[in-house]
Amino acid sequence: MPTLIIVGDQDTPFLAPCEYMAKKIPGARLEVIAGAGHSSNLDQPEAFNRVLADFLDSLS
């Protein structure tokens, strides 16, 4: 199952767990958004939307 994990580089409590999940899920894609905290979609909406759109485009 295609899996995208998105985390902000300033979301320190979740960085390591997201990296761990990405390693454990076969084929998972981890995207770390610079300048974002826990709400990366609100902190860096353009970067978040670009990452999500690229992932969705890769599925077609």
C-alpha cells in the first residue's frame, strides 16, 4: 500500500517515530518539511501541498 509520512523538521517529538515508521513500512515515503512544526500543513502550506500532490501524482 503506498504510504506517505509527512513531518515537520521542528516537530521534534515526532521526527524519530516518523523515521522509524518509514523504515518499517515497505516502500513508504518520508517527507520532512523544513520550517514546520506539528501542523506542517498550516506552518508551510505550499511545501505540504507540493509534497502531497507529488505523492498523489506518483500513484497514477
